[in-house]
Amino acid sequence: MNIWIAIGVTVLGCYAVKLAGLMVPAGVLERPLVRRLAALVPVALLAALTAQQTFADGQALVLDARAAGLGAAAVALVLRAPFLVVVAA
């Protein structure tokens, strides 16, 4: 039963965040700082997710094949390889 309470709270929280986004006045969204932040936040979140998935195993910091794969992909990006080559690396 506790899991359903957590799911319900999560659903309500997601709905509240969506509703808050829709209620923001257009004038606020046109500010240069807000535009810059809106462009940078997704990149920062994806970078943090990539770092966490690559270098963490539970509570421990690990260096394994995932780190080597990320390094290979970074080298492919620096060499301006096609997208599919970067993904395959």
C-alpha cells in the first residue's frame, strides 16, 4: 500500500510541475537569463546522468569498460566522426 502512496504523490508532483510551467508569464520566458538557462539545463542534466552511469556503481566510484567506451566516444567526437560511429564507440 505504501508504494501506491508514493506513486500518487509522484503523479501529483509531476502534474504540479507541469502546471507551474504553463502558468509562467510569457514576459518571464523572454528574459535573456531564462533563455540561457533553458538552453543549458538539459545539457547539464544529460552530462550528470552520463557521468553517474559511467563512473558509479552503487556508492562506489569505478573505472571499467564503460569509462573506456566514453573515452572512445569523446575521441570520436573530437575527430568529428559521424553520429553512428560515436554511438557505436
